[in-house]
Amino acid sequence: MKAIHISKAGGPEVLELREVPNPIPENSQVLIKVKAAGVNRSDVITRSRTNPEGNAFLIPGLEVSGEIVAIGSDVKDKKIGDTVCALIASGGYAEYVVAESSHCLPIPEGINVVDAAGIPETVFTIWFNIFHLAKLKRGEKLLIHGGTSGIGTTGLQIAKALGCEIFTTAGSDDKVAFLNKMQLGKVINYKENAFEDVLKDEKIDVILDMVGGDYTQKNLEILNKKGRLVYINGMKSMTATIDLSTIMSKNLVLTGSFLKPQTEAVKAEIAKEVEKNIWPLFKSKDIYPVIYKTFPLSEAADAHRLMEDGKHIGKILLTMD
Ligand SMILES: NC(=O)c1ccc[n+]([C@@H]2O[C@H](COP(=O)([O-])OP(=O)(O)OC[C@H]3O[C@@H](n4cnc5c(N)ncnc54)[C@H](OP(=O)(O)O)[C@@H]3O)[C@@H](O)[C@H]2O)c1
């Protein structure tokens, strides 16, 4: 099969299209003929930092959509011919990939198969961090930094649909205009206004942050009593100086997670919960994946360049035909 291979740690040019052996599904796995794969910031980080060991090849890609063409001996809940979207550990930039059967979900009603490739990574991340760890409830206030990211466009739509009041930040007028057009809450251009000043009286209940660094204390300052600050990255800086009295005076909770290293059982549990709680929101058209651009697999390097350029809004996908 054709697959994109990280030849060595480096820029987008290290992504090479190669012929590699097809993967074989083990007992609880399925083999998916990939229709499309999502491109995530994590793939860019993996590409820039990870050297494949020895003769091993490393295929990036954490989410796909496509058709199941083979199943392992223990798989009872899926069958050959099912069309699914799936969260995977790696290997999505390829014509075929194996996935745990329990990490595959049906294509949500009303969403086409290609666009569905942009759903699993964001929806699993949002569910686990905002609803499981930070326990956001209907009627509470949520701030998501990076509102036009794949994560932001998904998380804001879900929280709005579930009855929360939403706030977000973005770094250009174009991005602010897009979020306003989608009616995704109060939007702050953080390059023009200090978000902590604009939101100082809002008493935000939950903040999802991917920026880190000096945002941390500012986030703590604008949280409500018993507020929750949840981290999924620290793009500005992974370290921060904070005033512990801010936490103690308001009973705040700091948490966060990486999705990739969670156990198979945890991911299977998230899959069940999102199918129950989030899939109906696709059917009712309250939410949809925001797709910015699709590239053919052979142009994966251009897809990474676009993501690193940072002007995109929503998801970038690779398609196999
Ligand atoms: N922990 C996990 O399991 C997990 C899972 C999925 C994603 N993530 C993280 O979530 C983030 C979004 O992922 P994605 O794939 O959706 O990426 P993406 O579409 O490339 O989005 C990155 C966002 O970060 C914002 N940003 C970058 N630098 C910033 C800064 N210095 N200050 C404020 N905002 C900044 C950008 O918005 P502006 O242009 O408006 O600044 C952009 O919206 C990434 O950091 C990714 O690593 C974590």
C-alpha cells in the first residue's frame, strides 16, 4: 500500500510517500481501507521531533474514516463492509490502517465519509478533557483558547449545543469574523485585547487551554470559584509561574491530559460516551466538522506546511483517491 513515512525528524519535506506492507488486524482489531485521514498538530510535533528507530518506519495519523475490509477473530461488534471513523494510535496517512474495533464509530448521520475523518481526535479530546476531567455542566461558562483550531471549532459547537455559555480567543480578524459568523459565543482577538481584561468579571467555570506559559496565571484569575483549568498543550510554553493563593482562595482545579497514551480501555469508554452523547448532535445538525482544506495523500507535506502557517480554520484532511 502507499503510505506517508517520516524518514527522519525535520520539516514537512521529511514526509515521503512510500510503498509499504499492508498492516494485518490482530484479534480485537479491524483493517480499514482509508478514505480520508485527519491532520493534527500532534502529527506536526511527531514529525519534527521523532526519528524512526533502525529500519522501522513511522506513519503519522491519529484519525481516519473508511470501510472495514477485514476483522480480527475476536471482533463481534463490527463487520466487513461497515463504514466507520476511528481513533488510531498512528498510521492514518496510508491506504490501509488497523484500528481497535472499540475505537471505531459509525459515520454520524448527515456527515459525508471524507469529512468524518476530521471528527474522532477532536471529539474524543473534547469529551475527555472538558466533560470527563473538568466536568462542565449545562449552564456553566466555558472559555476555549484557539477557537478556530480543529479542537476549538468542535469544542465550542458541542458546548453550545449542550447548553453552556461559550467564550473564545483567536489571533486575527478573519478568525474572529469566522467565529462570529458561526455564532460561537463571545470572541476576543487576543492580539488586540488582553483576554483576561475582557473576561475579568465573567467568572468562567471551565477553561480549555493549549497555550500555557503566561496564560496560566491569567486563566486562574478569571476562573469562578471551584473553576477548572484543563490543559491539552502548552504551545507558547510548557512551564508557568503561578500564584498558588489564586488556587487556594477559589478552590480551583488544574488538570489536563494527552489522549494518545491513554489506555485502550479508556479510549473505548470515551468512544461509547461520545456515541451516546455527541453523535445525536450531528444528526440534529447542531454540530458539524469544520473542514478547511483537503489534500491528496501524496501532498501531505503541503498539508503540514498549511498547518504550520497557522492561517487555517478548522480541520485539514488527506484523501486517498
Ligand atoms: N492533549 C491532547 O490529547 C490533544 C489532542 C488534540 C489536540 N491537542 C492540542 O490542541 C491544540 C489544537 O490542536 P489542532 O490539531 O486543532 O491544532 P490547530 O488547528 O493547528 O490549532 C492550533 C491553534 O492554536 C492557536 N495558537 C497557536 N499559538 C498560539 C499562541 N501563542 N497563543 C494563542 N493561541 C495560539 C492558533 O490560533 P491563533 O492563530 O488564533 O493563535 C490555532 O487556533 C494543539 O495544541 C494540539 O497539540 C492536544
